[in-house]
Amino acid sequence: ITATPDSSGIKGFSWLWTQDKNKEPEEKITGTPDNTSVDFEASKDGTWYFKVKQTDYAGNWSKSTSLYYNLDCTPPSAPSIEDIPCAIQGIADSNTIKFTWENNKADDDIAGYTYSVKYIAPVPRQLVSNPRRPLRIPEQDIKEMADELFAANEEDLNSEIILPERIVSNKNTADLTNIRNGLYVFSVAAIDIVGNLGKQAKYEFIANKYLPVTYVSSVKNTTS
């Protein structure tokens, strides 16, 4: 706190630490010009205002000047992940998947999102499908095999997912392209403007329709 010059000299200050934007310091000295700093605690989330005014030896009080401080220690809520296309519950219709989610409407300070796709377990050969080798077993058997795969990996599916503590995307979508067959968990969480990492939402799914592809990594020029 620095006093401004006054012809009769500054006698002292009156200050206020409040969440009431319209409240003003009382015209009562709470500090002298020797008090150049003061400590306060922000005891709960929200905007806090530090207001101070000064008085001279003639008894005149100035208008207050103020600074504000915003405290946000509350992380965002978990997003709501929309279902992906699954003709059979839990088994994605394609290994190219678009995930979409929505954040809680009460979370109005979202800066972006972090997410990850964790591979949990392989898919049994009987569940593998592709255009050249479609599944030829009854749908009920497929459901039972999928349920068994989820049940056998329940502990890993329910384990904590470590997400990157940074914004991965500003969009509420994530695209997966022809991922390998397997049992997966997709996890996403919001990050607010002050950097609080929110609670995560999870989506478990089976990918069993990988399309084999060939990549050319280099071309070598030879002469005869």
C-alpha cells in the first residue's frame, strides 16, 4: 500500500477484504502509512475484493481504490460421454470411432479437455471380424463372449486412469482411426481456466473390426 501525496500529510488507511463488490471500508483508521503490506485469507471460492482508502490530518477521506482476486479451487464435474454406435452392446460398429461428450452446464469456465485411450486386453479370436471374415456365430454367443471379456478384466477397467495434466483438445470430441482390436477404456476430463483438473468420465468398449493396412515407409532409388 502506498499513500498518495497530501498537503496536510497522510494520517492512515482504512481497508476491507470482502466478497461484497459494493461494500466500502469504514472511515476508521486500521493502518498507518508505515503499514505498506497486509495479509488476508480467501476462505472460499469466488471473487474477493481488497479496498483501501486514506485520510489526511485534516480529517478528509479519499475515495477507495480496489483490487480483486478470484479463487477457484473447485474442479469441473465429470463430462457426460455420448454412446458410440454399437449394434451389439459394448462392441463398436467400427474401429474408427468418434467420441463426443458434454460438460456440466454449471461449469462455465472450461478451458479445454484431456483424454486418453487405454488398451486393457486382447479380443478372443472368435470375436474378431473384418469384411473378409465376418462373424458367423449367433448373436447371443457374441454377447456372452463380450460380457465374459468385460467381467474378466473388471479390476483393470475400474482402476484409476492417469490422464495428461494438460489440455489435449479445446473440442468436445476425439477421433480414433482404425485402432487395433482390443478391450479399451476411453477417459476424458475437463480442465478449467485456472488449471483445475476435473473428475473423469470413462467409457468401456470392445473394438474387433481392425482393417489390415500396408504402409510404405521409404522408397529407394536404384539404377542398373
